[in-house]
Amino acid sequence: MKSESPLVPVLPPQDHSGEPSGWRFATSIGPWGPLLAEYYEVAREALPNEREFWASLVQPTSTVVEIGAGSGFISKALAEASPRLLTLVEPEREHLKLLRRAMRTWKTHSQIDIVEAFFENTKISKHNLIVFPFDSLPMITSRKQRAQLYAAIAERLVPGGKFVVHFSSPSWNENYVRETGRQSVSTYTIRSGHELRVRRLSKPISKAEFIKFISVECPEKQARENYVALTAIVQEDEVILDAASAGFKLESRFGDFKKNVFSPSEEVIFVFKKM
Ligand SMILES: C[S@@+](CC[C@H](N)C(=O)[O-])C[C@H]1O[C@@H](n2cnc3c(N)ncnc32)[C@H](O)[C@@H]1O
């Protein structure tokens, strides 16, 4: 392994019109390998009050879906609030391995169902709360496909059910692209004790999307995995409009997980009600 070789992101075909390219990478190009999943698990840190916020949405009678459970960072908080049913939807096998291991330590009375699939392809019953946490929405890169996702969410909710989504604001994304426009390097120690060297780079593609490139190397294992994903810069107004077309009414919006009023801040949290 040549750890000093430069990052060479594989870019999808470029469209120079400045409009979104409409590519849809639900997660990344290729599946997540074990290094990427373990890196995500150690690097994931809670935003202030994040877990408490999600847990506060849950009642003992709730039936809850988490879209994109990953290795269970938010799922644990949902499970420990003990809803009647918790359905965790996640397509990536390496995340699911970590999720199944983590679940053994959760203190919960809930029935927990794991569904290994993209949410849009699931045939699940109607629930009364669907959550889409931690800036996962931008993984769906075209506005049209995000609108289709809202329709799929509405179909899987009872009338009056809630859909709660978090994503990073356009200004947060603009800063991220600025900071990672030049390669940045950091190191992490994973659960096995191995050191990971993580390099990040991003490339703007259009006004509405950028390529996020993350290279994770484990020198001791002579291994490297790359994550390349097209990431949308999601506009708040567009989400409200498209969710309304899918039958949702915006009930509240917050600028952070402490429920401070919505402002042009870093976080965007929308609570929708199915009409
Ligand atoms: C940013 S991670 C968030 C993981 C976890 N919820 C957390 O808070 O740390 C996004 C997750 O969503 C999953 N994902 C992406 N597109 C999805 C889809 N269409 N349906 C279900 N899960 C999806 C990814 O595989 C990934 O595990």
C-alpha cells in the first residue's frame, strides 16, 4: 500500500450547466467495507442534545421507523425510549453487522425489526413516526428522488403520523466544501485497536451538489477503502414544498436539537405531520 499517493476522486460525468446532475447514489459508489463502517462508528459524535431530541419523540405506544440506522447511533436512543415497535431500515451489510452487535447492550422493551433494504423498496406496515436523522437526506441527490422518498414515507405513515428529518443547512455545506477543498488528514483508533488514517477531499459539481471523497487506510492491515458519494446541498424551502405535495404539513422547525428557533444556522430539523 502506498499511503502517500494523492487522492484521485472518481467523478461522475460532469454537467457544466450548473444544474444538479440528477445522479442517485443512495450511499456511495460500491458498498461500505468493514474499515469504512468502523471508521463511521468511532468518528460519529453526538450533536448537542441530539440523542435526547430523537428519544423525546417516542411514546410507549409509538411505532417508529428509522431510515438509515447505520451502526445504531440514534437507534439506541430510540430503542431505550421503548416504543411498542422499532423498525430499523439500513441497506449496508457492514453497518448491519455493527448494529446487530450494538443492539445486544440496549436496555429496551421494544419489539425491534431490522430491514436490510433501501427504504423506498421496503414493504412495511404503517407506523406512526418515521425519522431520518443525521444529514442522510443529501445522500439522495436529485430533488425528484427526494420528493419520491417523501411520498414513500407518507404511504408508510398512519394519518396524523409524524415524519422528522434533520439535515445540514446550505451554509454548513458551503463551509465543508471550502474546508475540504484541499485534502485534510486525521487519525482514529478503531475498536480493534488499529489506527486509521483518514483523508477527506471534496469537489463542487454544481450549485446544488458536491462530491465527498473519503479514503480510510489501515497501515497495520495493509488495507484501504474509499468512499465516494455525490452529496446534495438541500434547500429548506424545497423540502417543505415537496413534502407538502406528498401530503405533509410542516408542524415545527428547529435550528438545533435544543429546539431553538429556526434561523439560518447549521442544522435544519423539520417536524412534518401527515394530513
Ligand atoms: C449519515 S448515515 C446516518 C446513520 C445513523 N442514522 C446515524 O445517525 O449515525 C446515513 C445512513 O443512511 C443509509 N441510507 C442511505 N440511503 C438510504 C435509503 N434510501 N434507505 C435506507 N437507508 C439509507 C446509509 O447506508 C447510512 O448508513
